[in-house]
Amino acid sequence: MSAALRAQLLLCLVSLLSGTGLTRYIEDNEASDGLYSLISLAQKRESEDFIFRRPLRCLDMLATEGYFTFVASRPQLACAAFIIAEPSEVISLELSDVSIDCSAGDFIKIFDGWVLKGEKFPSSYDHPLLPHERYTDYCSSAASTVSSRSSQNVAMIFFRIHSPESSFTIAVKKVHNPFPCNIMSQSPEGSFTMVMPHQRRNCSFSIIYPVEIRVTDLSLGDAKSNEISLLRQIWPGCSGSGDYVELLGGNGVDTSKMFPVADLCFSLSGLAQMKIGCDNSVVRLVSSGNYINRVTFQYRLLDQNEIPKTRENTLENFCSVE
Ligand SMILES: *[C@@H]1O[C@H](CO)[C@@H](O)[C@H](O)[C@H]1NC(C)=O
């Protein structure tokens, strides 16, 4: 991910975070970012065995492998680092050189996914682990090194440190994932093919931008003809037909709390195209495990003037963005 994109995604997260205590730290963190990461990226390209190292900030976004060291400059009580990899990767994290005081209320917790405004991605319904199993807590762990591997391309670390000079290092490694299920897109433009081979599992591809999504190919096990059903109020939806794809829009990251924009439950070789003017747009593939399902889609960022303000076709717009 380019430095500019990383900055854009972080900005986007910060706007999603607004209202939480985290945002007030952003001023401290913005300063030296752009140039530094450009230089570091360049260095990384020049030398293959270059080990990427940099300080970790109280509010941070990590998209490269490497070692990130946090040193508290004062009590820092609400810190979080968002980690993101490519769609076909999961993230392996390892804590080392930890010098914090758990008994004083310090903590470092790794989370399998992202939490924004109290909402989790992937949603608790779509994650293989129970909510409490998704946290790895340094302070309640007996081992001196704590490690964790994410189930999807995003993970995060929460930490709270009271005394200055306390510190820790987090090692980030990316591991190939041949069957990615839940995915957070790194950018507002792109395309993706989601495949679910005979597994009873629901997978979401989440884009935290208002986007236009074009489904260019859809193949579901029991598909018969071409049809798109809009909104469940008009049509009961595809939930009776087994496997389907739903497009969701909403302003949080928990897909179970988002609004259905459209359901697609028939194979499609033409085009289904939808503008979703929400902070978060999701393509969710619901699979019964009886079939091999595949959906291919493209997405691009909506211009400000494209964001639907009122009714568009028969679609009521629920994410009104001024
Ligand atoms: C997938 O989602 C559907 C509809 O949201 C739900 O009925 C089904 O139980 C889910 N399957 C799994 C394995 O969670």
C-alpha cells in the first residue's frame, strides 16, 4: 500500500473513530509520517534482507511486515494500532521486549479483527472464534512472548501504558491464505473474486468508503436464471433460496448491523451495479456448504456529487451523506 493510501485509510479510520478517546492523540502522531514511510518503503525495496523497523505510534496503521517499537513518552491510556495485509494474507503478530506494569493497569491486547466504535469486523456471526477468544491478552498470559495469528487480513493491538519509558515491540509478519473469507479492502478501488468451496460459511468483503460496486460474475450452486431482487421489503430476499450474495451498506463495520441494499441469488453473467453512499460497503457471500460459490466484483470510490441523496430507482437511500 502506498504511503498516500495508508494515510487516506488511517484518516478514514480516524473519522470512524471520532467520538472515542483515540482521536485526541492523532495530532501527536501525524507530523513526521509521510516522508518517513516513503523513505522506509524505498529502503525496503532496495535490499531484500532489510528488516523494516520503526517506532509505533499511539494511533497507528501498519501495512508492512517489520518490527514496531512503542516507547511511552507519558501516560498513554487509549492506544490502538490497526494492522492490514493483502486480501489473500493473514497476519502473524508476536510481542517481544515487553516492559509494562500489568499490576498498575497497563495492558497490551491483540484482537483478531478490527474494532471501530464498538463494532467488530468480522462480525461475531461470521468469525470462527467466540468473541472472547479473539483477544490475546499479554497480561493474562503466562508466556514471556505472546503471539497470535489472525483469521483474516486485519488485526489490531490495543494498549494502555501508564509510566513513561515503558515499552514493547510488535513483530508483524504476513502469511499466505489460500481461501480468504472475510476481507477488509486496503483501497477504495479494485476488484476481487471470492470463492467458497463447499463450506458452510459466510464471508464479507468490506470497503470502508462510499463506492460503486459492479458484480461482474456470480456463480452459485443452484442457480437457474438471471434476476436481481432489490430490497427485502419488496421481495422477501434470497434467504429462502439457500446460497446468495448480499450487498450491504452502513456506517459501522459490523456486517450484522448493516442494511441490505440488494440480494443476488441467481447466476449472473451480465452486470449488477450499485452505488452505496455509506461509510462502509460490503459484499457478503452466504454459503450453505452444498455448492461451490464464486462472486467477482469491481469497486470504485464515489465522487462527492455521486453520493445518492434521495431515492435512486426504487432504492431508498439510508446512508444520507451531506
Ligand atoms: C450465514 O448467514 C445466514 C443469513 O445471514 C444465516 O442464516 C446462516 O446461519 C449463516 N451461516 C453461518 C455458518 O453462520
